[in-house]
Amino acid sequence: MNRIAIIFAILLPLTAAPLLQAQTDWEKQIKADPDNVSLLLQAGIDCHQRANMGDGRSLVTAEKYLGKALELDPRNGLAMVFYGSLMSINAREETVGWKQMEFMQIAFAKMDKAVMLYPDDAEIRLVRGINHCYLPEMFGRLDTALSDFACIEELVTSGRDSLSGTDYVNFAYHYGITLTMKKRTDQSARYLRQVVEMAPDSPLAEQARAALRGMESGT
């Protein structure tokens, strides 16, 4: 496997949206209401999550649903940012280097356009921020992730936008680890502790505790 293929062997945990229902259920609902953008978006996000965990069939169906949602509503920011995120999963699964880079070009274009159109949408920034904090350093996108998380904090603190409890835990965890990558450990510890306080029994809290222990031991 070449170097480009290796770097995409990582799993990108883009969001923590729940797996909603079986794909066959989505297919039945969409067949009954094929132009329902909201339904297509929900199905597309659900299949995106399955694809992110390695389900190849969901990779295809997610692209179909999100692509149809964008066809019907070309300025739908969530459909756009998740479509971009999906392209990075395509890149991860691809084994040919130039095709991986082609997928990443589409991914960046879609996610950046979604943020450009809706800069004050915390959820859109969260998707891009989480996606980018897991990308290899060669893409130079860690500062973009940091900027997205800082903007989310300002949006939520000012009341201009909000995140659900689950999304906020995701935000706090990924802001924390991004700050850790930037060697800003004092700041990162504050966000990681929020994860432990807000969702003590969650997998993210377990990872946050491990990161905090690493900071304390200097590893």
C-alpha cells in the first residue's frame, strides 16, 4: 500500500449522530416520498455514519441520498457539509493515490462552501471541524478545525446558535484534542474535563480521561 493509501486508513469519527434505523426502512420511506429533502438528509446522515464505520453499502446510499437532497435544494448547508465529509470517507476507502486526492478536493470544496454560505451555523462548523482535526498533517487543515471550534464557542456563548447536548459533548472533546495537538494543554484540559462532567459514562469521556492522564504524566 502506498503512503497516500496508508494515511487514509484512519477512521474519521465525524459526528456522533445515532444510527437511526435499518437501511431498508429508509428505502421504503424515500420510495413513498422521494422529493422530501428533510427525509433524504436524515437518511443520508444516518448512512454517512454507517459508512464511517466501514459499511461499504452505506457509502453508496449516503452519496445517493445526500446528492439527491442537494439536487433538490442546492443551498442546503447540512447536506453540503455532510456530502463533503462523505467524500473524505470515500478517500479513506480508495486505494489509488490520485483518486484519493480527487475525493479530498471535492470534500474540501463542499465543506468550505457550506461554511462560507452559513458561517454562523454551529452544526455545519462542527462537522467540518471534527472532520479536519483527524486529517493527516499534509493537508494543513488543523488550523481550520481550530477556527471552527473557536467560532462554535463564540456562537454558543453569545446565544447566536446552539448545539444539542450530544453535539456539545462532541464539540468539547474535539476542541480539547485539537488544542492538545496545538500544544495548548491548559486550554485543552478545560474542554476535556467538560466532556467527563457532561457525559461521564460515554466513550468520549473515557478517551478524555485518557488524554487528561497523558497530560498529567507528560506523555
